[in-house]
Amino acid sequence: MHPASRTPSGLFPAGPPTRPTFREPHPVTGAGVAVGGGAAAAWLLLFGLLGTDVASYAWWTVVAGLLAWLAALLLVRHGDRGVATGVAIVTAGGWSIAAAIVAVRWATSADWPLW
């Protein structure tokens, strides 16, 4: 009997076992992250413009950021995770900017500006 005509018995498999391939229904893309970041930047800008002083700007930014993160949580669960990533990243950056403004005002006036 020729060796090439033998069928494998299963004792010594010929190759690696095939594994299932899982695909994400909404893969994260650069375009999705950019869209989410742009939407969050516009959202924070609109809320930030409602502030008339440092304290109101900071509080409006906190409120806008919390609402944006709630939207990002919903997008992670039921929508596009790339957009949610962009929203979360830009919101964190917006909160950092607001915290820096509060810190500079506090350092220059020696008075905590949020109360």
C-alpha cells in the first residue's frame, strides 16, 4: 500500500483543529472614534458656553460629561463601540481642561471657585 493513500486514523491528526471564527458586529474603526470625539467636543462646547463664570463653566462641563458618558455606556452595549470610545476620550479631556481652569483660578485667587 502506498503511504499517500492511507487515510488518517485520528490518532495522529494531520493539522491543527479548526476553531470557530468570531466577528464583532460593530468593530471599532478610526472613523467611528473620530465621529464620537467630534460629537463629544461639540456637546461639551455647547454646555460650556452656558457658563458665565469659572464655577458655572465647571459645573456645566461636569453635567455635560456625565450625560456624554451615559450615552457612551449605551453605545458600548447597544451601538458602535468606536463612537463610544471617542466620546469617552474627549469627555475625559474636557473634564481635564475644566479642572485645570478651576486649579488656575484657585491658585491665582486663593479662593476655591466652585462653592
